[in-house]
Amino acid sequence: MTLTDREKALVAISNAVSVYSVYTKNPDMMPKNMTLIDFVLKSTPPELKKEVTIEIIDEVFDFVSQTRHQLS
């Protein structure tokens, strides 16, 4: 079974949110004034950007945040 572009975008967003979270723990690794939205957009492959919306980023961020808190 092949992933759809939407599913691939969700994976890319989830990965970017996780990496961003790690970077925020060490501010020297993150470029100055880089927001989560900027980071997600820069991390998403160009062919998937048409699938990315602020609503999807928010939803993925909420889900990843809740999952991480449950694991802690």
C-alpha cells in the first residue's frame, strides 16, 4: 500500500514538530526567530507543500504534544 500525498505530508509535519521540539531544548541549534510554522514549511518537501495548512500543523502539533505528555 502506497501512502497518499496527504499521509506523506502528515508524516513530514510530525517529524518536523518532533525535531523542532528537540531543537528548542538547545537554542544554539536553532536559527534565531524560527517559529514552528517556519520550521515545518522549510522541512516539508516541495512536492508536499500543497497539502500543508496551518490547521493540519496545529492538529499534528496538538497530537504530538499530547502523545509526548502521555509518555512522560
